[in-house]
Amino acid sequence: MKKAISMLLAVMMILGMAACGAEKQEAATEEGFSPSLDTSTECSITVAGGYDNFEALEAEFDKFNEYYPNAELTFTKVDDYNNMIGMVLDGNDAPDIYVNYSWMYGREQYKASIDHAEDLADPALGLDLDCIRSNIILNTGDGTLPMVPVFANTYGMLVNNGLFEKEGLSVPTTYQELVDVCNAFREKGYENPMMGFSKEETTSVFTLTAYPFFCETVANDAEAVKKLNALDASAGEYMRPTLEKMEQFLNDGCVDPDACAKIEDNYEAVILRFFEGDVPMMTCSGDTVSGTKKRESRSEAFIANPFTYTFVPVPMSDEGANFLDMPNLQFSVNKDSQNLDMANEFMRFLITQQELNNMAQNKGLMSPTKDLSFNSVYAAFGEVPESRILSPEVIGLTDDAVIQLRQAVYGVCTGAMTIDEAIGKYGTFAN
């Protein structure tokens, strides 16, 4: 009898352990990741980037250590990152994983950042690339993928939901509605219904509103894109609809450039000005939005009168707003890493909808995944119809062409040149 009971207990223990193991495996599968290497492996993995700190990534390190407790993962900042990453990759202490950018691709001075990159499109690596919006994945032409987005970016405007509710107004979804809403707020005593940084052309209120509209005008014109990228002087004419729209934008009184010029920068100063609580709409980039949460406690006005806010696309077209979908930070794996298997394992862990969304939420940036509903701040972009989602990666516009547009728009909007003069200078604007 004792022997039978012992055998029964042993069988129950084995079944219990098997069930526990199955539950663990099922949980891991539901999370989108299960270990493929020896979990007792000891190694050190370094991720290099330009951030002063990367707390959101370090949180992912901690979660990865639940699977691989002996894998030491660290983030290291490289000063003057864009200029130094090539030298770092060629050195003796090269990182295993490093930050990369689409605009580096095809540029000779950043050749090392591409040459050292492993092809992340290799099916053998098992990365869940399907969870990422396909239009922000770098299109290399030959099918290789030297980098994969871990954050996304876009242009839009922060909306003070409290003011819209208080005044019984709706967030605009077309250009005419934007003009009408600005007029309605002004009639109700709001001096600046819409504001944005305007001291420099890069990410100015003019660039943020013009660039998505410009992409819409050339999205289906391959010949236009080819000429724009070649900096062909005749390509300046493709900017005319955008420059005329921006002239209309100013004439319609949507923004007061003089008031906008008082904002010192397009990050902290924009956020703190918005938190004063008297600006219904503030244009900015997703990078700026990422800093809002931490700065709520730095604004005496916001502490005294908190309000809810969201980030929405700026409707510059009568047909509706465009979602300009762009990659932000991207990761590459150093194909010469001494711990390549574990570096790829971490990437396989990170490139899942759950982990990318978690990291984006912690960092305050837009997620690169197909699901944007999880973050109420960015949820409006997830509701934009597919026909109005535009991507420079898909359209094929290069950074050189975008620089020409930015300079032209800024010149016209600040009164430094006429539309015809700006068009005539296409291809000659300095970076």
C-alpha cells in the first residue's frame, strides 16, 4: 500500500511539474517570446546610442533577465553619436547592438553603420517583423534589413481637451474646420488658439504643418520624387501647392508668428507653454510629446489646473488630416558581435508587439507596431484611414529633398522670400 501511494505521489509530482512547465511555455508564447538558447548562458551585451539615459530600454533588460539571468545587458551613450558611431563600430569595444537611422542609409559618411549591420530580414533570426507597420521599415531595394524600428515619430498638435470641452467645440478634422475652430476660440477670448515653435526651420510650426501636406501632393508621382531627390532645379515647381497652402494658412490667421517666436525651443519650452492652459492647440513632433509626462510636475500652471491632452494630426487638407508615419529610433545588430546569438535573442525578445508597446509607453514615444490604441495620447493616429497614412520610406523622398522643402517653406512663411523665389532656389538651399 505504501509503495502504491509513493508511486501515485511521484506520478502526481511529475504531472504537476509538466503542467507547470506547460503553463510557463504557454505564458511565454502568449507574450510572444520563449527562450531558444541555454538560459544559463553567461555573457555581456552592450547597446550603444546617443541618449543620456534609456530607462525604457533598461526596463526591457530586466524583463529579459527573467529568462536569461546571467546575461548582463548595458546601455552606453556615445557622445556626438552620428559622427562617432562609425569609429566606435570599427574599434575594439564595438557594441553588440546599436542605434541606427534610415537617413544614414546610402550616405558615404555613415557607411560603417550599414556595413556592420546584420541582415535582420533573415528568417532564421525569427524576428516578428509583422508586428511593425510595414511602411516605416527601411526599403533597401535588395530586401536586406540593416535596422528595425523600435520607436516611431510623426508630426501633429497637442490638444487641450479641457478647453475644447469647456467651449463646446470639436477637434478639427479638415482644414476648414481648423480655420473655423481657430476663429471660434478667438471670438471666445483666446489670443492664440494655435501655436508652435517658429525660431528655426527644423521642426518649426511651418515644417510640421507643411511636410505632411507636401507628401500628399507627390505621393503618387514617381517622376516628381525622382527629380526632387536629384535636386533638379525644375523640381521646385512641385513645392508650389504646399507653399500656397502655407500662405493661405497664415492669411487665415491660424497662427500668430510673432507670438510663436517667443517660444525658445521645440521641446521643453513648447511643452511648458502648452501647460499654461490657455493654448487649445500646440504643434510639435512626437519627440516633443515624449517629454510631456515628466514636465507636468515642472509646470506650476499645470499643477494648479491640470487637464487631459492628446496628440492628433494637423488637418491641412480639406479631405482630412494626414498621418505622416516615420521611424524614429532603429536598432541594428553588429554582425561581428562576439555574442551574436544572445544579441539576436534579445532582439527576438524585444521585437514583439507587447515589448515594443511597453517600451514606447515608458519612453513616451509612438510605438512602431500596428496597434496604437493602447496609448490614449497617440490613439487618434491609429484611427486615420489607411488612404491618408503617408510614409517618406514608401514615397521614397530623401532627406536632401526634405531639407530643400523645409528651407523653402520657412523662407516663405517668415517673409524672407516670395513663393516664386523659393521655387527658383530649389536645390541650392544649404543644409
